[in-house]
Amino acid sequence: MARGQQKIQSQQKMPKKKQGHDQKAAAKAALIYTCTVCRTQMPDPKTFKQHFESKHPKTPLPPELADVQA
């Protein structure tokens, strides 16, 4: 393990880590479908239709899900 001056030199040689990637923001951007009944967000229409059929069976299916194959 480097100590003292050797440690400082090795830290200066290493490139700085990028601070630009945010996993929470990327995950939130992927959730584009929102359930009209319970406001749950889903990533794709297939998952949205499965959710709607299982969680809200008595509620009529929204028109955007009518042609989606589950």
C-alpha cells in the first residue's frame, strides 16, 4: 500500500470519476406509462395491460391498451 508522497502521486495519475450518470433519473425516465386508477408507473404497454387486468378487473380498459397483446 502506498503511503505519503507515493500515494499523492498515484492519486494524481488516476483520472477523475465522471459524475454525470444518475441511475435514479434514468430509471424514472424509463417509466412512461401511468395507470389512470392508482397512478403506478410502468415501462411498457404490455406490463401496463397486465397490471390493469390484474389490479383493476372491474374498471374498463383504457383505449390505449385495447390493441396491446399481453
